[in-house]
Amino acid sequence: MPWSRAFDDPIPLPRGGQLITLKDAANYIQKLPKAEQDLEEWQAAVEALIMVAEGRGPVMHSRIGVLRALNRNVERVFTDRKDLHWGKRKLKSVRDCRTCRHSF
């Protein structure tokens, strides 16, 4: 696969712009400071890009690698969503069941 291969969805950059092709991503990484390029996340992204360019992996892997490197400092926040429990909802066919003796 050539370096001109496009990602399935463009990768948005933190300060605007986006990465559309493998080459765009490679150029972006090469312009980063050397200390940042040497980070484990960027090294994994580069490896995934090379594998895709050589036809040894899916484009999605390289997209995920770049996104993980871009978002390495973003803390994921999970909320307690127990109040939105959907399991108590009954199907209309069960609620309207008149042929059985179950009470719902």
C-alpha cells in the first residue's frame, strides 16, 4: 500500500487541521521535536504506519496508533450512569400479554 493511502476518517489535530493520508501522519510526526518522537506512543504509531504502508496491516491500526499518541495526556473520565439503567424497560409485547398469567 502506498503512503498516499487515506485513513478511513481524517484524524483531527489538537491545534486545527487534520491528517488525511499516511504521508500526512508521517510528515506530522517528523516535524515533532525529537524528544516527543522518541516517546513510546509515537514509536508505536510510526511502527503501525510503516506496517500499513508495506501492506502488513489494516489502516485502522495506524489511525488508532496516531490517535493514542495524540491523546496520550488526555484523562478519560467515566461517570456513574446507574440512574440510566435500561434493563427495567419491558417490551410492548410482554406488557400487553393477555394470554399468560404473568403480571408485569
